[in-house]
Amino acid sequence: MPYPPPIPPANNTNRTSSGRGYHADTLHNATARALRAIVSELGNNPSRQYATVDAAVAAALDGVGRGAPEVVAAADAPQSWRDAADRVCDGVADDEQVNAALAAVEAAGGQVVLSPGVFNVGSSIRLPTRTALVGQGRLRVTTLRATGGLPPGSAVVELAGAGVEGTLLRDLGIHGDKRVADVHGLRYDNTGGSFTFSDPAHLVQGVYVQAARRDGVHMAGNVRAAVFHAVRVIDCDGHGFRLDNIDSFYSQCEAGSCAGFGFNITGSNSRFTNCKAWYSDRSGWRIGAVRNQLAACEAQDNEQHGFLVRSGYVSLSACHADSNSWLGGNANANRYDGFHVSSSGVTLSACEAYDKNEGGRGHAQRYGLYLSRGVTHCILDCWGRNNVSGVVGGHRDGAGVHLRACGQGADGAPFSEVRHNGVAV
């Protein structure tokens, strides 16, 4: 990302933070002391093993510029973090300290380092251009937690404006606390913004979003060239990932136990690799826009379809639909499919749809692969097993449908069907 070059300490005047003045080198030392403290008190971060504290410092600063960082300590942070911090929270409206730290590094582009602990958020954390917000770990290490003060429909973390670009969010948890707040976990909106290199190009990595009353992650219009890696969304009342944006990248992301779709994709031209949707109250994946590509993705134990493909010019490669059409034995059991294709121009390559009948629950996916009436010009390669009504169903005789399906039929007998241009061969 296009972060500016370091600012030499000699050109950086004293600034006051929480009543104290610091030079850039002093702030770097504060960061080093804080990182040494966490390494000594809590041990090496299990997800990032460092040989030396210097390596930890370098990793914390990597890719986010070398301007003076701001260190913010939570009210329940270890005392060594509180002693070294530039700003110390009191557990009430901690967003004020975090947003003040982000504003302090905004001019040069830089980072805010959050301590371990819980930051209680009464208004949205707002990321400015070319800033980074970096915690110490995503699972009960550093947590931004919503409080009832957040306006309905807002988000725990969002952008400071439509033209914000080049942000980084890393190694922290976001708790929407649906009991008291009606918010999204993470919501970015670049609609109407203009950018240095055409795209805002945000990076979100190692983030855990949970318990939002709305969507866990909502990427709205014009959020182009976003990169998400190792982001987990769980127990949200909206969609896990609501992706209205375009031309972005998602790897090793997952959505679990959300009331909407696991991934609701309404923007075009994005790529998904090694991602998973599970225990959604709707379909695991809804693909509703053109030129999206999925590779090695999975839908498991979702109430409706594993993959609901409602747009053409999309491709799925080596994807698995595992034991969908189920949620606790309700009336929807056996009504939904592993892959449900309702649009022309779809490619499935080496995909699998099966049901494990885990726990002997007695119901399963209807078909491994189902084609709606009027579907044409598809290339479909699917293997299936233990689907209630068979490997493949629906209207597979449309013009330009090239189908290869095999596995076990509904009665357990071997099954194989090959069609070329909609005609069995």
C-alpha cells in the first residue's frame, strides 16, 4: 500500500498526548517497551513466533509506515502497557482515545497500536487515510466492544469518510454486543470517493467479528481492491459478509452461525479462496453478481442451499457442499441443494456435494446439483453422494449445457450422467 516514507525525528516537533510531549524516537521506544512487556508477561503471540523483541517491533511496524506510532492502553491492560502508553482508557467511551490517536497519526500516515484488553466503544472507530489500527490478537486479546451509545445502523469500525484509502486493520476482535447495540461489526463505504491510485485498497487481516445485530462485515459501494485475509465472522443477526463492493480479494475467511447468508455477494469481479460458510440460517453462499470466482470454498451445515448461484459468468472450482438443507430438523429439511444454479453462464469444475448424515439426523441435501428452468450455456462438473433425491436434478437440457455428474444415486447405486449441449450422451 502506498504509505509515505518515514519522517526523520529531526523534522518532527514535540507533540502533546495526554498531557505529555514526545519526540518520534520517544514514541518508538514506548512501543518497544510495550511490546517487550507483552512478550515477557504473556509469552510469544501463538500466531506469530518471534525470535527477538526487535523482530516483534519490526513486524508491528511492517507495511504501515514509519511515522511515530501511538500506543493506546485499555482500562484492563497489563500495568506495563498502561505505563508505556500515550493514551490510557478508563473503560467508558474508549473510542474517544482511539479516535484521537488515529487523528494524531493521520497527517503522516501511521499506526495506532492497541494493548491487550477490552475497549468499550460508544461511537464508531473511524479510520483515516493511510492509517493502521493494530491489536495484539483477534481472539479475546484485543477487543473493540460495542456499547449502547452507538447509533443504530452504524458500525463498531468504519471509514472516516468516502475518500479514505489505504487503511489497515489487523490482529483484533470486534464484538457487536447485539444485546445492547444495533450495529454492524465492520462497515466500509467509499461511495463517491476519489483515490490516489484509482482504488482505495484497504487491508483487513486477522480480525474476529462476533455478535453483531446487523451484518458482521459490510463492504458497501466503491470499496475496490480490498484484501481480506483470515477474517472470521460468527453469531451475527444479519449476513456474515455482505459484499456490495467490487474487484476485491478474500482468502481464508469464514462465516458461522449467522442469521442471513454466510456470504451474500452482490458486487462483481471478486475472488474467494479457501473460504467457508457454516450454520447459516439461509444459504451458505449467495452469488448474485457477475465475474466472481471461488476456489476451494466450502458450505457446511447451512439451513438452505450450500451455494445459491443467481448470476452468470461466475466460476466455482473444487468447492464442497457438505450436509446442507438442515437446521435442527425443521420443515426446510431435504428441500435445498448442495449447488443450486438458477442462472445461465455458470462454470463448476471438480465440485463435490455430499451429506454425512452426521449424528444420524435422517435428512440431507435434496440434490447435489440442481438447475432451474431456463438455465443454458453452463459447464458443470460435479460428484455427489448421499443426497436425498440424487446427484443431479432440475432442467439440465438447456442449450449449451455441458454436464458431467457422477457418484451415488438416491438409492445408493452408482450414478453417472454426461450431457453435451443439453443432450445425454
